Amino acid sequence: MSKKKLIKGNLFNRMSDTNLLLIITVVIFFLMYIGAIIFQGGGFTKPQMLFNILNSNAALIITACGMSIVMISGGIDISVGGVVALVSMSCAVYLDFHNGSIIGSFLIALAIGLAYGIVQGLLVAYLDIQPFIVSLAGMFFARGMTTIINTKPFNVENNQAFLNLKQTRITVPGMGSYNRKGIYVPAYIEIGVVVALVLVIILFLVLRYTKLGRSFYAVGGNKQSALMLGINVKRTKFFSHLICSTLAGIGGYVYFLHVGSGSASHAMGMEMNAIASSIIGGTMLSGGVGNIIGTLFGVLSLSTIQNIVSSAGLDQAWWTGITIAAMLCIFLLIQSVVMRQRKRALKS
């Protein structure tokens, strides 16, 4: 075997499954976005298009990160969309009907997320109930409570402090563009994007450098091996659900900050988008493999393909669904092929 081939094989073999799938996700996203710029042009040539994707999906980034942590530990949580809707309605009623404070509304969002995390974490970790069943019940409960709080959708109009916060924009220097009238329009992001990116960095560091983060991978990879290593499996599962629901509460507030309204129909299907983003980002459904940075690019990839479909004139909802399904299949196929080749390389 040549020296060059040996080095190449060693680099491939030494790379972890998580890092390998992360590289695949990032490469595919950039190829997809560059392809959109080349073949469709238009808004894709302007930096604000990417910032708009971040603005529209800041809440999804946060909830998808929580979903990734649960999936890495070998579980699932389909209640996050319902939690987001419940948070939005609760905060809207508090701010608009009771003239509440911004801090108070955020504490309500945080309390809802923590309550969900504690209850669902205890049921899954210590009563050994299937996470799908527990979170399914949580989803129905959240949707029902959202309707009980207020049956009709409405916009927050009577709280000026919240409206000022909602309309706050952070200018990105040097990334603006000129419109058709030749007027320079600066690029901007919303506050929710800053919150989402900060949380992505924090969660990345937690998973990579803390004992709890390594425990998530160990429990998701092999529960019995984790027990033999002295890891408290039940406590690890509990914390994974606690973090996921807490992030859903924060994501719900970011979502509310973006839309400025409460409605029982808010965040419909967000749990499925969070799962899809995690899978596209390289998180394995079987557990033990995943990366928060990959989840971020998974959300960006999912939203980019939706924008491509819309720019192509296929605005009907079913085209978006068909495209996402095809995209998921392609990513799962790529993951499967790469992982199989990797196993063969490790055996040989």
C-alpha cells in the first residue's frame, strides 16, 4: 500500500461518524445554495436572502437543536411544536390583555418549557415509558391548552414595549445591496437570530467538552455499555428531555417575537421540521451520532430547498412536502452509503 493511500485511509478511519456526517451536510448545503445562485439568481445573489432564512427559522433552529440532543441520546420528542404554540398564545394573552412586561412573558415561556421537560423527562427516564407516547400526549395537551387559553388568533397591539422589541433590527455591516431604484438597503437580522446562534454555540460546547454531553452520545450509542462505564442512564435521559423542552420554550418565545401573535395554528408541523432538520444535519435516528452545527445547516438546507421550490413557481404546499420528502430520502441514502463504506474500510 502506498504512503499516500495509507494517509488517506487513516484520515478517513480516524474521523468520527459525527464529523463525517457534518462535513457531508455542510458540503451539500453550499452546493445547493451555489446552485440556486447560478441557476435561479434573483434574491439568492443577495446576502439578505440568507439572513431572511435565518430570521424566519430562528425558532426552528432552537427547537431542532433540542430535538438533536434527544435523538443523540436515543429518544424523540414530538411535542415541541405544541409547546411553541402554547408559549406564543400564553405570552400574547399576557402582554396584550394584561399589559404584562417583556421579562414576565419570557419567564412564562421558560416556565412552560421547564414544566414540560420535567414531566416528560420523569415519565420517560424513571417510569420507562416510550418517549414517542409521552411526547404525543404532550403535543395533544399543548394544542388543547392553547385553544383553552384563547380560541381566536390575534396580534399583540396594546403593548408598545413588545412591539418595539419585535421591530428591532440588527444591521450587518457591509452586507447590504442596492434595490431597483439604486437605493442602498442594509442587511439585517432579528434578535431571535442572535439568540439562536448563541444557543447553538453553547450547545456545541456542552456536547463536545462536558461530561453530560459525552453521556448523551454514550447512552444513545449503547445503553448497556454506558451503564458499564458508570453513566447514570436515567438521569442522562431526563436531562436530554429537560433541555429539549426548555429550548422549545425559548424557541416558542423567539417564534412569538417573530410573528407577534397568538394562534392555535401556530407552529403546525414544526416538530416534523425539527426532526427532518436534525436528520439532514447528520443526527442518526438510532442515537449516538449527531452535531449541533450540523443541525444548524440542516435547518438552512431545509429552508433553502423550500425557497428554491417557491422561486421556481411551485407555490402549492404539496410541492414543498414532496421536495422535503425527496431531500430526506437523499440524505438518508447518502448517510447509509457513507456509513457502510466506512465500516468496510475499518474492517479491511
